[in-house]
Amino acid sequence: MARVKEIIRNIQLGAYNIPEFQRSFVWTPQQVRDLVESLWKQYPIGVIIEWRGENVPRSGEGSLITSWIIDGQQRLTSLCILYGVKPPWWDDDESWGKTLRKYNIMVRVNYDLNDLEFAVSNPVREKEVEWFSVRQLLSSSDDELSDLAGKIADEYVKKLPEALREEMYEKTRDKIRDNLRDLQKRIEEYELIFLTSTHEVDDVVEIFTRINTTGTKVKEADIMVALLSIKNRGWIKEEFLPYISNIQEEFGFDLDPGIIIKMLASITPKRSTRMREIGEKFWTEELELSRYWKRLKGSFTLVCKLMNDYGVLSSELLVSKYVLIPLVALYDKFKEDVNPKKALYWFILATWDGRYSGASDTILGQDLKAIDKSSTFEDAISELRSKLEVPEKIDESDVLKDYRRDRFMRFLLYLAIFNNGALDWRQKVRIGYVSSDTPFSDFRP
């Protein structure tokens, strides 16, 4: 366990770092506000998962040995925001300044300690004396807290009859000062639970895939991304993440890094999406990794082009993104021999069947091995289709059903509209997917 004040000091010293794949801060101001209230009320806020070992990188020259935060970045970054301390994993000073302004959490302290109110700042609150920034509170000395208490007490006694103001001022000021000190102390002394592993690298994946924190499972593929950034310094930041961004910009596919790692694993000789089966040696040998990474980029680019050509202009449309993995394996093995229409047909049937809706590594492994054993593309597609439990054609009655709650039928309807070149009646332009906000009620017979 570690107190909040100690955690902030250690972050400043570089004792903690965040894996490259976890760089993004996504919490809303309201979530940060809820965190402060939880600290005040001494509610549990979950476990921080860290890894310590010889392979964990330092945050910089002369820094402490870094603990790698596998789960807990949002909470630790939020604490840094509350203290106004830019963490080592936040590179951009300008965006940090904007974040501090946007995430300014305020508290209204009055005479009753049990009547504290926390809120995100707004122009009205910023003008009222009894509302002040939690960041200001946490950075204030004892004398500064006394001065602040005096200003708040002034506002309260103004509401009293004039004869009582002088008598009540000192009592009110002292009570509010004590409340401020107590709030400051409760936040600073709050103890977070740290779950620490000091195992070797090859045990880390197995350990963290079995850990659940506040209902969110740590994914095996995400841990592998983390390990890749240890064994191949700079590769994640210079090669992996830019490629993911490029795929999103060029083809509209916004994919979790873990799915890309599974795609990479799927074209290795093991033909598996289970990281353990691939083995650490593959992920840590730079030449081997570079060779398969080049193959993956070529194959996945072809898959993205196939999807775009037939109207899948965004990954938001996909019922399951894991269906892309066998497609990548098909293009990697058969290359120019792939029949795009037959590949698309299988993709639609597999989506209808829901074969990959559960992201099962077992099912993916079975299909990847079937692809690997096939001598031709036709054989592979035939074998994959034999595993599906849906008819090869859509019946007319299926189209006439209420598809508003049937995601696959909505997807199929969209593909039919796009591939028949349907025009928007009002704007006279070809209908194409823009975002998930597009209402399907706009599509009419």
C-alpha cells in the first residue's frame, strides 16, 4: 500500500512509468470529480497493478528503478491532475496545460464537515468564494489554509445579523480551517493498494491475464504489446502505433492494439492467437519480428482495401473485429490467389454465424490451422465455410423482419445499399457510412 502523497512524490522522481500502449488519458472531468469524492469518503478505488523487474525501463537518467503500471493509469494520471504535477508519461506541455484547465475540480467547504460538495469548475463557481480548487487545497500550506478559511468565514458571517458577526467569525473561521485541513489530510493520507509482481518476463503474460481489476480483465495481447516495448525499445512508438494511426486515417479502421498483435501472431508458423504458444523468442528477436511485421502490414492493407471497396469504410460497422484475423491469414498465405468476392462472401457468412463474436482463441486457432493446411485458396475457403452453421443464402422473409435490433441484418442492408450505388434522395450523392450516428430509419424501400 502507498499513500497518495507518497505516490505523487514517487511519480515526480520517476518511480512509475506507463507502457506505451496505455498512453492515452480518457477519463472525463466527472470521473476525476468522482475519484476525489471517493478519496474523501474513503471509498475503495481499485487496485493498482505494477510490475517490477530487471527488464523494466527507467523513466530517465538518474531516476529510481521504475515500476511499470499495467493497470491504473487513469487513476494515477487523475491524481497528478489534482496535484498539478505533470507525470513522466505525459509528453506535451501544451496539452497538459489544457487538461489542467478542463479538469479543475472544485469543492465547497462550509461549517458542516459532512456537507462537502465536489463539482467540475464553471464560471459561476469560480466567482464564488466558498468554491475553490482542490488543486489549490492540496498545494496550500497551513497558513494559506487559515487565510482561505478566513475568506470563506467572511462570506458566511455576512449572512448573520450584524450583532452576531464578530462573535461568530472566529469560531466559523477555525471550524472551516479544521475542515480544510481534514480534507487535505484525508486525500494525502489515502492508501492505495498496489499489487506487485517481480516475476521474470516469460511469466508476466500468464500472471496478468488471470488478474481482474474493477471488473476489467487485463488482456493477454495488451501485455504482449507492453513486453514488446521492453524488448524492442522504440518499436512500439516508432513503428507499431504510427501504423495503427495510418490504418485509421487511410481506411477508417480504429483497432485495439491487442487485435493487431493477434493478427501478427496468426501468421507465424505456430498459427495461433495465444501469445504463450508463439513463445517469447519470436517477440524478442528483432529480425524475426521485423520480417513478420512487414508481412502483416502487406496482408492487412489488402484486407482493409477489400473492406473499403465493398463499403466497409469504418471498423465501427463490423459486428466483430476478430473476423479480420482469418482474412489476414488468407491474404498472407495465398496473396494474389485470393478471390476477393469469395473472401467477402465468407466474411459475411462468418459474421452472420457469429463465429468470432466471443473472440475465442480456440476457434481462431482451429480456423488458422485449417488455412495453414490448405494447399489452395479454394480449399481454405471451403474448409472455413464448412464450420459455419448458417444457410448460404438470405431468405426473403429475413429481409422483411424488424432489423432494428439485428446488427447483422442492418450491416447486410447497408452493404446492399452501398454496392448497388444507392443515392441519397436529398443530396443526390452515393450513400456511404459516416459514423455510428447515421440512423438506419433513413434507409427506405
